[in-house]
Amino acid sequence: MGLLEEIAQSPAILKEVYGDLAKPGVQQAGKALSTIIGLGNTILWPLALLNERARIALESNLEKYRNKIKHIPIEETCEIPPEVGVPIAEKLSYVTNDELSEMYIELLVKASQAPKANVVHPSFVNIINNISPDEAVLLKSVMHLPGIPFIEVRLQYKEKNEWQTLNSMIPGLFCLTELHYPENVHAYISNLEGLGIFQVRQDIFMVGENIYEPLEEDAKIRYSELIKTVDDKTIVFPRGKIEITPFARLLMDACFVNSVGT
């Protein structure tokens, strides 16, 4: 029996979503998804298609998946391990945010390719489950960086070894204007550190030209009025570095198209 005939006898959900089984990528999708359709809440996909919002989300996400996987030779396509595929498939009927859905789908695509399936780990699904769209944008923006510089802003007593922290962290992130809630960047970094993605280091800093100077100049402007009002204190800017962990590099390699090794 040919692969197209096998897909034709597969769960009706693929036929309902994709229509033409000869469409590019459907053969690959049928082969890769064969191990997970019918497991977990994928058994409810037919019901999801009856709900307008769920249908739009499911069809959109599966179409994105097909468009990505159609470029993979059928002989390089492999069945997705259920421990990876089922948790992702459960998200496809309701995740509509572009940043998060792209991470889920790219992870699914990598798991569908025999040469790249080794970069996929089941824990990556849980990481995506626990980040916000803004955090996905932040992660993608730093995937090629060696680290993230930051400064702390302190009001330092001139005659004492005492200080008041005015801002615990001003990070050198170019993506702040792309975030929906840039004021939450401290919470984002804290969450990503808790997930093992970042490690905030106050004991080391990055070496190079013009790394910290723009942050310090911006802070001087921001706190200029305060500086004028204090005589016994001065503003200082201790430097630090946010390290991107080896685990984070693996996650980025699996979840982003333009990561190293993609």
C-alpha cells in the first residue's frame, strides 16, 4: 500500500483539515502525526472543528505545520514521539498567539525530521507552556547573543559603604519596543531564570567597547533630576551580565527557525 493510500485510511481529521491529500506536505504530516492522532485530547479534534474559534486555531496551526514540513523529503520524515507530540497537539486547537504557536509548531517540525529529532526534548513543551508571548519575543531576540548586559542603578552614600537601589536591573535589550508590556521585563527575566533559561550574574560583566555606556548614559538622563537634589550621595551603575544557559541554547535550536543548526 502506498503512503497516500495509508493517509487516506488514517483518521478523518487530516482529510477534513487538509482536504486534498495530494497537497504538498500532507503526506509528511500524515506520516509524522500518525503516532499521536487519537491520543490525549487530539481525539476531540473533530469536536473542535465544530467550534468556530477552535476550528480556526486548529486549521491555522496545522496549515502552518504543513507549510513547514512540505519541504522535508518524505524519506527524512519520521513519526513524532508521543511524549513530545501529544502535549503540543493538545495546544493546537486553542493557541492563537503567533509567537507561541510558532514555537510549538517549529518544535513539532523538528520532531518530524529524522536528522533533527535529536534536538527535541519533552521538557521544551513545558517551557513554552510557562512563558508569555513577550517572553517568546525576548528569547528570539537574544538567541544569537553571547549574553545580555545590564546595569543596576544605586544611590551611593559618598562617605559610607551604604546604598539605596533605585533600579535593580536595566537590561541591554533591543526588543523592548516590540514587547506588549515592556514594564514587565524584570518579571520576564525572573521567570526565564526560574525556568533555567537565564542566569543573572552580578559578579561578572561583559568586556568590549560600547556595551554598557549606552545604558549608563540613558540612566543618567533618566535620573538627572534626582542627581541634582542629593549632595551626600552619588549615582553609581554596577555592571552585570545575564548568561544564556546551555539548556536555553538547546531550546532555541529546537524552537526557532533561524537558530544555529537550523
